[in-house]
Amino acid sequence: MVTKEKSADTKARAPSVEVVPPGDPRDRGGPAQPMFMVRDLKKHFPVRGGALNRTVAKVLAVDGVSFEVVKGETLGIVGESGCGKSTLARLLMHLIDITDGELIFDGEEVGVRNGIAMRDFRKAAQMVFQDSYSSLNPRLPVEDSIAYGPRVHGMSKKEAKNLARELLGKVGLRPEVFGPRYPHELSGGQKQRVNIARALAMSPRLVILDEAVSALDKSVEAQVLNLLRHLKRHFNLTYVFISHDLNVVQYISDRVLVMYLGEVVEIGPVDEIYAKPKHPYTRALLKSRLSMDPDERMDEAPITGDPPNPINPPSGCRFHTRCQFAETLCKTVAPKLPEGARPSDHVTACHMYNQTAGHSLFGKVPPAFETPVAEPASSARVAAKA
């Protein structure tokens, strides 16, 4: 539930973003077209050793990730801890150097000559981090933290302060009360609302949220999720939402991208992936969710073993060492996502699933592909209704 509190300063400068009423046809950005395209993105961290401190190996943190983000949608990214989700988020914002690949924002490549300049890109794309406290300057009042970005980009001190106060009201915090406070005087949920307001201060079109609600308790988490949905409609935003909480991703996302060991194994509409996952890893993730029904008990773990070492990943399909349906082909040839797929398509990188026939390539359909996954009640939905 979003608190309906207005700023005391009714003449504050409105953000330079067109406000789109809920239900307006423009609410999803008009016709579906890619706002952000990621092409074969890679990040390999060197491992150094020896007397001369030479590179002896590389950690393949992100290894050939490609996807598109459509204007006005929320793309959820899920996967086990260590699969490369947070590294991917930092690559999207150019917070760390890219080993290979390209980022294309509104038809222009990011950070290259004759493309979109990094300064312009970082006005159009903003990020909300997991740690709400360390991402704020402890020596600045809240309203100064929000106003800092606009002032760097040329806005006057008075205009930036008025904008900060208005945005505090937009995220449900009374500006006259919370504006002069310092980060240590706020709760976790209040700090995250301030971080969201700070991201909106630059009038972005794309917001990347990296585990933005994982540190909050469930009641506050539900409030922040509903706030994010409201702001998305109000400012016509596009989200890339990264989380390990599958229920939260289901609640807020339009499409879901599943990562395993630095690669994309499945991507598609959220309802289709949660109802009938195509990849054994996706199904194992969904079956690992805790059910709200006490009668639904798990007899055995849906997935066993530890993820392989990203310094020396297995050949072929990287999941074959933990997959009960793996064949010889899976151990020797790396599966790829089908080329030419549209953003609305549900596709997977799995040899055991035939994209055309919709069943296993090896005759009998494995259980991972024939039985839909039961949908447990989302804790986020329950808390939101409460």
C-alpha cells in the first residue's frame, strides 16, 4: 500500500518525465520494441598467482548473455547465488568493465564512439542497490542525497531541493519530516524508498533493481513492491528486477530470465515459465520454493550437488553434472537459445527440449517437461493483501 502523503511545497518543480495515467495505452510504452538490447555480454575476472603475479585462470562470471528489454515491461532475473546476477547488473550500468559484448540503448551502442555517451546513458538508466544504507552518503541529509545527481547535471540548488522534496512525497515519505534526516535515522524500508527517489531524480527511463527488497521484512517488502508498481505506471518506467526470491519475481515481473553459471538457460513470459518450465534447472528452482500448504511436503531435494567451479566449467551443457535427464549430447555440445526468437517467446537452451515439437528429442518426454509446477501462494501477495 502506497502512503498518500503530499509534499508541503505544492509549487515544487515536477520531474521532467511525462506522467502517464494508469490504464492509458501508453502505459507500456506503446508498441513493443526493444529499449535495451544486450548482445553476447561477457565478464571474465582474472585469477593471478605465481611469483610474477601472472594471470593463471579466469572466472567466467558472465559468459555470453543476450536478451532484450521491451519498453514499459519488468524483466525479472533469477538464479542461484553465484550465477552472475549482480555482476550482470553492474555490467549493464558499466560499473565494471566489460570483457566482451555490447549494450544498445534505444538503437545506440553504449559507451562507444558515435554511440550514446556514458553521461547521457546514466541519466536515462539508474540503479537501486541491495544495501540501502551503504549506497547513501552518511554525511548528507536525505534531501541532499536525492538532489545531488540533478545538481551535478546542471540544475540549480533551489530547483534540485524542490525536486527532492517532491520525490520524497512520491515514495511515501513526508518531505518536511524525512528530508533533513540522515541515513542512520531511517529504517531499512525508509532508506530504500530514499534510494528509489534518488534514482527517479534523474528522470530515467530504465531502472535496474538489484535485490532491492531482499533485506526487508515481508510487510515492508510488500509495501515497497506496490510502490515500485505504482511508480512504474506513474512515470512510464521500464524495470530490470534481479532477485533470488521467486515469489517476488512472479509478483512484479512480466517476463523472467533464468541464469545458471553465467549463462541464460531460459527466458519467457512469467506465467508460462512458472506454469510450465522447459529447462530442468528452472523446474528445480520453482520446486524449491516453500509451499504455504502444510500438506505439501517435499520427499527429496529437487536439485542436488553444488554448482560447478566457474573457473573451469564443465563442457557441453553446464547443468549436465546435476541433471537427471542428461545424455551424451549434453556433455559434449553446449546448447544455445534459438536465434530469431521474439521477446514474447518462451525459449530455453536445452538439448532435451525440442522447440518445434515441444517435447524431448529422445522419445519419451522427461517428467521435468510434462507436469506443470504447482503455484504456491506468494508471500508478497499475502503480505500485500494484509
